[in-house]
Amino acid sequence: MKGIDESLVRAKAKNLGFDLVGFCLPEFETNEFENRLIARNAENAGKTPFVRVSPQKRLDLKTVMPEIKTVIALGKTYALYPKEKSVSKNEGRLAAFARERDYHAVMTEKMKALIKLIKREMNGEGSFKLFVDNARIVDRIIAWKCGLGFFGKNNMLIHPDWGSAFNIGVILTDVPISFYEVKPLSPSCASCTRCLEACPNGALGEGFSLDYGKCISHLTQKKRVNPEESCYFKEYLYGCDACQIACPYNLAHPRVSDSESVYSLDFMQNLTEETFRQIFGKSAMAWRGAEILKRNSKILKKSTK
Ligand code: B12
Ligand code: SF4
Ligand code: SF4
């Protein structure tokens, strides 16, 4: 099979609206990554939310696509900062990803379009698999290898210019793409600890540690929460961006969202499935249905914030 050059893929990806594009070979230094994944799981009773396979399997891209030759990582930024700032006692806040159009759908559409364009260049040849936050693969490790950013103390992959408010999409392909291999970026937080201080529950620690049991993003999306966990919700109805909003790297392109981020708890508690579909049917929390927002508003009503 003939190959193509990275410049062609980059140009087409940028035209489609991707802000970040990078490439890497599918071979990883699995020992280092495996140890990091194992260490994280060990801090959290052996589990990563939403992920059910072993670290070894997560890192071996050949188990996902045996014929793989090149990995393409893509980043698409979103508006991080909410229009409204303060939340009163009878209100709750949605994270950026919950109020915008579902990033899985946005990224998938664009990645499919990119694949179509690459296939055209290849006269129909080549096989492709695309992923966005929906598979065992570790999106941030792949994107890091492709040069899309460095690991921040808030766990986010941060691009030095674009910040961390971007979603990651991954395309695996058997097309040999020739590209200049970048050196993955080293941690660049230096002595900053703003995210650690901004986390409402002190869930983050030095050394990239995160206590999932205190992370609002995890708890507000979780199916069942126990009374102890419900004490950690603070002002959040779904998701949490506090550790990103605090990060100075996000101030270079501070995009403010046009959509509502603060909602009355009474309104949320009385949501019908129909109203939920009308308002949030296209968002990334649509798959959860109205019940989770009703439950979370009930928890916020009881809490003192
Ligand atoms: C499970 C999961 C969660 C869980 C756990 C998050 C976590 N920090 O692990 C919960 C529900 C809490 C969550 C929350 C959020 N998530 Co999430 N989540 C995932 C998912 C499905 C797997 C992540 C995972 O495997 N975690 C386990 C840990 C060990 O892996 P890791 O954090 O990716 O990487 C760490 C280590 O591997 C290590 N590391 C690895 N290699 C190296 C190399 C070097 C040199 C260094 C120093 C460190 C290092 O450092 C990293 C930080 O600890 C991914 C999608 C995917 N399939 O990968 C999305 C993903 C990570 N989530 C994403 C987002 C946007 C969010 C939220 C911002 C959503 C929100 N607003 O509420 C929050 C952010 C919370 C936070 N501070 O991390 C994006 C991140 C994009 C980015 N720019 O980083 C992803 C990639 C989805 C996507 N495709 O866009 N998420
Ligand atoms: S998402 Fe919220 S709760 Fe989770 S680590 Fe970041 S600031 Fe803390
Ligand atoms: S707030 Fe500071 S410590 Fe946290 S990720 Fe951003 S630069 Fe790193």
C-alpha cells in the first residue's frame, strides 16, 4: 500500500475544525504506562470509572486493530468558561461538556469526514478505526505520545498554547503515514498548585494522583451514590471543571460558553423525560436520562454547599 504525508492529513484535519493534530507509531513503552495505570488503580480500590479491562490490554493497540501502522490523535477545543459565575443556594451548575452538543457526536462526524478524505487520497485503500472516549484505549497517553500536550497536575492533557479544554479523538489505521516524530512534552506545571487548591474536595494530589471517591465529575455521573459520596457534590449538577478553570494554561484562549450553565434545582427536580430530551437531548449527558439530574438536584438541595 502506498503511503501519504502528514502535511496532507494535517491540512484536511484543520479544515474540518480540529485544533490539534499529531501522529505516533503504535508501539508504546508499555512498562512505564502500565505502572502508572496500575498505581492509579491501586489508589482507587483497583478500579477506573467506566473502564473494565486490564491496563495491559488498554495499552496494546494491536488488540484493537492487529494491522495498525499509524496512530492519529486529534483535539477539538470547547468553551470552558461559563456565562454565569455565581450559583445561589437553590441553583446548580453543569460542566462545559454537559451543556454543549455531545462531543462524541461532534468528533465522530469530523473524524468520519477526515477518514473519507484520506481514503480518497488512497484511492479507496486503507482501513480505519475511530475512537472518542468510548473504548479501552487510554486517550491521553496516545495524545501525549502524538505531541498534543503535557500531563498537568490536574490530570488533564494540556497544550502549552491551547490549554486543556479540548476533547481527544483517535484514529488507528493501516495506512503508512510519514511524519516527523515529536518528542512527547514533559510536565510543565513547575511549582504551580492552583488546581490542587481549587478542587472543591481536595481530590487531587501531587504526582498525578486523583481520589475518584472525591471527584465531583465522577460522583455526579455515577449510577449509585452512597450518603458519604453525596456530601461531595458541592454546587455541581453534572461534571466539574474547577481544576481546569483554575489553570493558567487555559487563559491564553479563554472561550466563554453561550449556553446556560446554572439551573434552578426546582426546575431540574421537576424535569420530565420529554423536557429533558428537548433541552439536553443532544448533550453528552443525554444517555443518562432525566433521572440522574433529578437525583443530583435532590442531593444539592439537601447539602449546604
Ligand atoms: C475514566 C475517565 C474519567 C474518570 C477518571 C478521570 C481520571 N483522571 O482518570 C472521571 C469520571 C473522574 C473523569 C472526569 C473527567 N474527564 Co474523563 N475520561 C475517562 C476515560 C474514559 C479514561 C481515563 C483513564 O484511563 N484514567 C486512568 C488514568 C490513570 O489515566 P489518565 O488520567 O488518562 O493518565 C494519567 C496517567 O496515565 C499518567 N501518565 C501517563 N503517561 C504519562 C507520562 C508522563 C510523562 C507523566 C508525567 C504522566 C503520565 O498521568 C495521567 C494523569 O494521572 C478517558 C477516555 C479514555 N478512554 O481514555 C476520559 C478523558 C480522560 N476525560 C476527559 C475529560 C474532558 C474529563 C473531564 C474534564 C469532564 C468534566 N468536565 O467533568 C473530567 C476531568 C477530571 C480530571 N481532573 O481528570 C478527556 C480529557 C481530555 C484532556 N484534554 O485531557 C478524556 C480523554 C475523554 C476525551 N477523549 O476527550 N474522566
Ligand atoms: S473534576 Fe472537580 S472534583 Fe474532580 S479533580 Fe477536578 S476539580 Fe476536583
Ligand atoms: S493549575 Fe497549575 S498545577 Fe494545575 S495543571 Fe494547571 S499549571 Fe499545572
